[in-house]
Amino acid sequence: MKLWKLIMTGVVTLGLAGVFVTAPTPVTAQASDGVSIDGDFSDWKDADVVEGNNQNASALKNDGQYLDMYVKMEYGGIPQNGNYLLTIDGKTYYLMPKNMTGSVSAGESKAFSLVAGTWNGADQYGTVGSGYVSNVKSHNVAEFRVDLTKLKLSQSADGKEASFMNYDIGSNPAKATINWSGSADSSSSVAASGGTIDGKSDESSKGTTPTDSNANNDNDNLNIKIDGKFEDWKDVDLTEGYDGYTAMVSDGDYVYVYVQMKDNDVLPGTGDYNFDIGGKQVYVSTKHMPNNVKEGDAEPVSFVAGKWQEGDQYGTVGNGYSSTNKNGHNILEFRVDLRKLDVSTMTGQTITMYNPNIGDKKVSVAGGSTGPYIISGIGLAIAGLGYLKFRKSGKAKHKDDPTLTK
């Protein structure tokens, strides 16, 4: 009877844990299951690609008002000289990368921006998008996103065909149909599963400056996405330094940081974001920090991390965007992949960060909650322990076992 009570105690405990933890899964700061323009190319693995010259490849994906493009070179670097032709409803737009590094080392990602014009090399439309170059399995790859509104397009483009090509890659265009409502184009001849970072409207009731001093920085209640739009930071509490403000949230796998500078102060040039992750010191920095970006635009930034200031022993660990808010202050958002820092997921651990060029006050956040799993684990352990003791007692034989004596 004691054994049965022990088993039942475990079952009940496990059941009660289920009552408390099977509530709807909280929204976390992770991006959607589709393509995200963040320097991580694993989300293109299910894309249908168009083969070009010498086994080069390209793909095109529509996600509402955005078009996302993928390029893989079999040999050599990503073309940097333009010649990226985007044709929509018969009109061609010429895309030109800016600050692009065509070849990078394995595991490295470098950000770049895109301008567009009415002929090759022109920039009448200004900055229209951004992306990353990386190196995957010894091949240089690039992904970038173009905002169709920057090309003076509107919802009237809904249902129109878009095609993308570069003669240095191949003469076969990748194609997709624009679905301005924002849902993925399932009928596209070249489409990746899912979509890019979504959940943002063209205009949001949220602002570019967090203002709520009573905000809850528990990321279970937030949905931060690093996409250069910033409005999802509205309800995050800011910590004031002498030259700016910082905020931080985490979901256990990533830590997300927001920075807003005061007055006309510019964002720290080399970065030097000092992290304490469960007692481990990590220094995150960037060698290129765009400042005074036009309001409404966003410039991509990539981050490396090291064991000392401006070190890069961990390689590229994160990405972000720099912009300017409506009050004329330089702002920044970025995320760091904790798994690239030789630490496991930081669920339940404390993470602190400060930047001496912004202020000496630290921001802190817990790396998510482990409670549900711990509770469930306790119940399962009790039930399992009872079962093992029950088996040792000899009572666990199957009732149809012919060797079981009555």
C-alpha cells in the first residue's frame, strides 16, 4: 500500500503541475517560425530555390509589404556591384548593396544596407532594405529584406508578380506573388515555409520610446522582435544613465537590448556592452555603429563577443538595427544569442548589462522561468521512484504473463 501511495503521490503531483503549467504558452521574444533577416540562415533550409550559373542559387519570399531575398554562391563572394534586379508588375527596380563584404569567414555574419534606383547604380529611392552576408558550409550566402513602401508601392501592388535576379548569379529569376495582407504566399513558385519577422503593422499605436515606468520586464509578457521598427519596446521600463537609457529582456536563448541616447549624443561607436551572464563576464561590441539615421529608416548592425573589451573570441553573436526616434534621439535595438557564448540556455539565471559610455547603472533580467518544468519534473520523479520500487517488489509483472502464479 505504501508503494501505491507513493506512486499515486507522484501522479497527483504531476497532475497538479499540469493544472498550473498547461495554461496558454506565454509569448516570448523569439521570432516566428519563418524567415528572419538576422544573419542566421537555417530558416531558409526549406526554401524552394532557383538554380543559376555554376550551381549558384537564389530565392524570393513575400511577407506582406516586404520581399525577402536569398543568395548562395557556389564559388566566390556575393556580388557587391549591384545588378540586383527586382521587377514588380513589369517595372524594374535596381538594388545596390552598401557597405557589403562579399566574403566572410565560416560562422561570421556582417550587416549591409540596400539602396534602390531607376537604373543600375542609382539611389533615387534611398535606403530600402538591409541584410546580412554569412558563410555556410564554405559558401558565401546573403539574405536581405526590401520594404515595398520605400519603392513608393502600396496595397495596389497586392496580387502582382515580383521577380528577382542578378546576372552574376544566373539568368533564371526567382518569383513570388505579393500578398499585401501579410500572409505568406503559399502559391509562390519560389517560397520559403513561413514568413519573415511578422506581427508588425505599417503604423502602430506603440511608439519608439519606452515610457511606462511601471512596465513589467518579464519577457513572458512581451513580444520583442529585432526588426528595426522599435514600437514593441513601448512597455519596457528604461534605466537611466548619464548619457542615455537602456532596457533589456530575455527569453532564455536570447537577450534583447534597447538603447536610447540623450540630447544629441551618439550611440557608442565600438559598443562595449558588458554582460554578466550567470556570473560569466562577456563583452559584446560592434566595429560599425550607424548614427543619425533618418527617422523611419533603420541601419543593420552586427555584433561580436569576447572575453575582454572589444574581443571577438566568440565570433558574431548577434544582430540589431540603429535608427532615430521622433524626438531626434539615436536609438538601437539588438539581440545576442546566448548559446554562442559557451553557455547553455540561461533559463532562470540572472543576466546584467551596462555600457560605460551610456552610464554606470546596470539593467538586469532573469533568463526566463523554469518553474513549469521543475514542477513537472518533481512529479515525474516521484512517480518514477515509486514505479521502480514497485517493480523490485515483483508486483509489476503483466497480468497475462503465464508465469504469474495466482
